[in-house]
Amino acid sequence: MPISFENLSPRPAILQVIPSLNIGGAERTTIDMARAIVAAGGRAIVASSGGRLLEELLAVGGEHVDMDVHSKNPIIMALNVERLTRLAAREKIDLIHARSRAPAWSALAAAHRLSLPFVTTYHSKVHEAPRLKVFYNSVMTRGDAVIANSSYTAERIARIHAPDPARVFVVPRGVDTDYLNAAAVAPERVAALRMRWNVLDDGRTVFLLPARISRWKGQKLAVQAVADLLSSGARGFRLLLVGDAQGRNAFVREVQEMLREPELANHVSLVGHCDDMAAAYALSDVVLAPSIEAEPFGRVAVEAQSMRRPVIVSDAGGQRETVLTPEIAGGMENATGLAVEPNDAKALAAAMKTMLELAPEARRAMGERGRANALAHYSVGAMTGATLDVYSRLIARNREKRGGTKRSG
């Protein structure tokens, strides 16, 4: 049953604070939560420096306040305390939710000034060194509620920052299983991408690696795995590297340099940003998420499963929780994907070869199991419902403490 704010009168106003609204997991979750807040009868306000997802925020009924909350400059961060305090007082905010470290420091101070509940979501890595970085990151564990996007993240938060366990909630990131549904993708959308990316519908197996172009996400590792596959005699496949450089131009040049080798260039394409990821997944046969370090959650693995695509992930971090590997599921016939040793090109090549050798019907069955896994555990509804429940309890408790009415501002 959907969470409603009907028992909270007047309707609550939630302020989310995030550096920008460009493409990314935290940004996508911000939009999903704004939609859910409005649907539950609340006001959804976001303070950020704007970005590609701004129009979508407004379309779902959210409100936006442009603010330089992305800055790590101490002077600007101090000014943001004043800006966020004035904003929260003016808009009669009931709860502040910070999704990144720099804005969290300003948002925490503003919440304390106004005696408002403060929530954080730990989307990123939980670093254990150096000490200054650990302290800087500790702001993400100072909320009245600390949301971890996976059990892996929660365990690291507990070990490194040791907050009160009662304040830590594991809420796995959700994906839009309606949008990410292969059955809902019109063939012309896939055809448009095939033309744009020059991918012929010639029976070759298409591997897709969708992620920002960065060393962490494993694009060079995947190209090395393709080289290993080719040297073993494997053919009949292509690898598409989909994603933005986001300023990492030096690393992009490293990948491009690898692709100067003609045989690799025939099998690997660096295609850039994609605005229709459902069509991109639909175009593929197998999805790769070979991060060379542990992912706090690993959104790609869940999106791929939602799209009925088998997935190959690094056997580390949050991805261990989201993919049913043969080892976990009790055999290939129950699996939704494969997991390989991180930063091991030969292991990745071996897993890709396993997928190439699977019969099409076996890959399809694996994809169907992935869809069921995503629907059962990783829907946007499950994520937003759990988060709204946290909001409701904190707001109700704070209003009761203040005599049952909102501060007039």
C-alpha cells in the first residue's frame, strides 16, 4: 500500500539537497523521491546547481531552488548554511535530506538551527583513510536517519563511523521497472540506436557496458577482456561502451588509444552518452558491470535485470547482493548473472565466453529470472515507500515534540 502523508497536517515539505541534477544514481533517486513525495501529498523541494534532470523534476511536481551547494569552498559552504536556513524557514520545511558530503555539512547546520529532522543517504564509497577524509565523510552519518543503499554500505558505515545502529536503515536503490521493461520498448527506438551506433542486426552477441567513462567502471578492463577473447579465437560479438566522459578526457584518450588496434576497433565501440537507456539495454544481449573496485550498490546490474538481460558483475560490494550468481542460486539454471574477480581481465573474458556459448533460450531464461528479481526487491516503489516511512516517523516525532504544530518561520 503506498505511503501517504494524509495523517500529517499541514502537508509536509521535504527539502532534498544534492550538488547537481545531472545523470547519476543519486540524482535519479532524487527525482524518484520527489515524485513519491508529491504523490504522497507532500511538497518536494530540491536545492542544487541544476542539470539535465531539472526539467524532469519540475514535470513530476517538484520545485527547484538554484544554489551552489556543489561547492567545497569553505566560504561558500558557510554562506550555504545561511541560504539553506532562510530557504527552510521561508518554505516551512519539515525535514532536510542531504545526498552528498559538501552540501550535507551546510544542510546539517541549517537543520540544527531550525531543529529540523536531518536525513542522509550514503550513495558513495565509505572511505577508511586518510583521517581527514574520514572526518569529512562522517557528516553522512550524523543524520537522525542514515540511509545506506546496500548491506555492504551499512556494514562499512558501522565499522568506520560507528553511528547508533538504530539510526541506520538499509534501503536498496530502486529502478523504474516500468520504464526498464524490454516489453515496453518500441522496435523503432532500438532501430534508431542501431543506426546511430552503426550496430547491424547481424546475429552478433552485443555486450553493453553502460557507465560514466572512468577507470573505476572498468572500460579498459573490458577492452582487455575483448582482446583476450579475440586471441582465443572467439568471434561473433561486439562491445558497446556507453556513457559520458564527465571531464575524464585523459582516461577517454587511454581507451581510444587501445582501440587504435584494428581488430579491437572492429569489436568495440565507444558510443558516448545515451538518452534512451531502455533502448540501449534492449539492443544488448548481455550487460557488463566490471567495476575494478567495490560498488556501494551497483545500479547497472539491477537495471539490466529489470530489462531481462543477463549481467556479468565484479564479485565485490553491493553487486554481490543484487545478482543471483550460480554459486548463490544453486546452479546456472537459477542464476541471473555471473560474478568475476574484480580487475581480472582474463576472468571477465572467461565469463563473456560462457555467455557467448549459452544457448539463446538459456540466456532468455536467465533474463526472465533477472526481471523477477528486480521486481521483487529493487523497484522504485519499494525504495520510495521505505524512505517515505522514515520521513513520516521523523516528521511526526518532531511535530509532537514541538507541540503538534509546525514552526511558523
